Amino acid sequence: MHSIGQGFKPLPATIEHHPEESCHAAQGLLEAFAAARGQMIHVPSHIPSPPNNHDPEARVLLSIEWTRRPAYAVVAQSALNKLKTGRLHWIDLHTGPVTWQIRDRAGLLFMIELLTRVHHTAIAVFTDGEQYNADPTGPDYHAA
């Protein structure tokens, strides 16, 4: 499970061309995160980043190869905090074999921004770009 909150700062996205990858896959992943916006009201706007006691130049690197459009499900979650004095809210976004735990709106919006850039690049790079150039974050988009 990958947790996304305000402290989540991935490296800039890159696209390496592999014949089995497509704009269809990039659009599908963006569509999944865009669908999670419907549950944003349940999560806090931002959570404090944990203290960084590590090298300030150190970064988390995550690499996932999407070879096809992921099936996805968005599930709002909540549970009592450790002290049982309040409720925590988050979103689980299941995208095939990867589940993303979205802990705040800032992290979700950051991922949507990042994946929008990936989708725009995929439109220009992959041969199916023209076919899958519809923006999943737009108001007129209809999920496949």
C-alpha cells in the first residue's frame, strides 16, 4: 500500500517507451485518481509532514510499469485514532495490484497534477495518443 499525503513528494515523472505501454494506460490511471476526488470531502485538507531526520537530499523513488489500463475502485475509509478520541478519514484507491491510501486533499491534488502531465506526455509519445486524449479531470469526461 502506498500512502499519499502532503509529505508525499515523488521524483518528476518520466515516461520510457515500451511497446506494450500506451496512452490508454496513462489515461486510465489519471481517471482513477480523478474518480477519488468525489470522496475528497471526507479527508482533511492537509496533514502535517512527519519530521525529516534523514538526509534532506534523500527521496523516495517509486517505479510502477502500467502495461494496460487499470481497473479501479474508490473506497472512503475511517477508523478511530489510536487514543480513541477522534476519527481518521482516508481514501483507499485500488488500482489493480496497487492500493493507494490517500490521506489528505493536498496529496490527491498533487497526484492528479502529476498524472495530468504524464497523460499529456503520453498523448504526444504513444501511437494511441489521439484516441485517448480526453482529459479524465474535465467536466465532460465520461469514464470508459
